[in-house]
Amino acid sequence: MDYLLDNPDAEQIYQEIIQKIKRLQNRDVVNSMQKRGIGYKVNFGVSIPLLHHIAAEYPKNHLVALKLWNKQWRETMILATLLEEPAEVTENQIDFWVRNFPSVEIAEQAAMNLFSKTRFAYQKAFECCIGKKLLVKIVGLLIIGRLALTDRQSPDECFDPFLELMSPLSKDPQLSTVFSRIFIQIGMRNLNLHGLVIRHAVILKTIDSEISRDNAELILNELDCEEAREIISQRQEKI
């Protein structure tokens, strides 16, 4: 931590960003989030597009990202996920950040902007999916969903462990919204995974859990149709 504070370049960028966040404060957004039960230690209500605009003004920098994360404001945590260098991220850093996520919003930003781009992405996604805390499981699902959309190089076998987790994860009513969305994303990756997700969803319809059956129905409604197959086929032709 002393090294971070003593690095003049990182400190200058950090201070510039802090001032930009303060100038963009939007009390209406803050009040709206509070009414919806979304609370932060400090929240300036800066929109995600504006935070992306700030991040685009600077090169990725590991030290700056760590300083921003340590500030623990809503905006600084989101900017940390945007300015961190994926190659510099460690397993311990991912674990520490996940344990300290204050909201689904921060979890989603970290999974999308950063964790899915690290060399630990599949490993950490699986570890989170089998975790005990709800938000940790959500992080795992968000990471694997992002990988399904963006990682075109990894083989389909990388997704096999997550298909095996469909049954236990499907039973949690608090995961339902993100669960169905993520497995639909996996199923839309290619025709092979499309068939595998449908097969597992059909099995979910037979287990003794109403939540699981409802989730299975949502997945099948989206995937088990000619329109979905056509979209996947067109995507594969472009690759």
C-alpha cells in the first residue's frame, strides 16, 4: 500500500479521476438507487457510460486500479474494473474483490470488464459457482456467461463443468433471473452447446423442484426453437 501511495504517476492519475467523479455527481440517480435499496459507502450517481468515458482517457494501470478499488466508492470500484490490466490480476486479488463486492452491479461490472479477461476466468467462475454466498454464485455465473459471449477460442469442454452444475444452481430462487440468462447465453454460443444446454434443461424439468422446472421452461422457450438455431448457424458461418 505504501508503494501505491508513493508512486507519483499513479497518484496523479488517481487524484484526477477522483475530481472528475465528483464533478459528475448526480443526486437524482443516487436517490433513485437508494429508493431501490441499492446502497454504497459513497455513491455519486455517475452513469456507466460516463465512467467508460473517463476510463478511455487513461491507459490500463495496475497501481491506479488498486488505488481506485481501495477507495471503495461505487464509481472508483467500477473504474478499477475498467482500468485494471487483466494480465496483472492475481488469484488472491480476485478472491479479495469478490469477498468485498457490495452489490450485484459491481459484481457484474467486474465479471464483464475484468475477470472474464484473466487467465483464471474459467477456474474462478467454477469456484464461485460452488461457493456458499449468493453474490459469489452470481459472480461465477456472470463470468461464465461473459465467456460464452466473448471467448471464441476456448473449446466447448470448458463449459462442461458448468452444465453439470445446472441442477443444483437451478433450485435457488434467488439465482433464477441470472441463472436462465447465463445458460441461454451458453446455449447460443454454438450448435453443440445449444444441444447440450437443451438436454440438461429437459432433465431439469423432471426433478423435484418447482424453481428448477420454471428455470428449465425459460431456457427451453428461448433455445428450443428454429429461430434460435438459425441465429446460431448464421453466427457460426461468420466465424
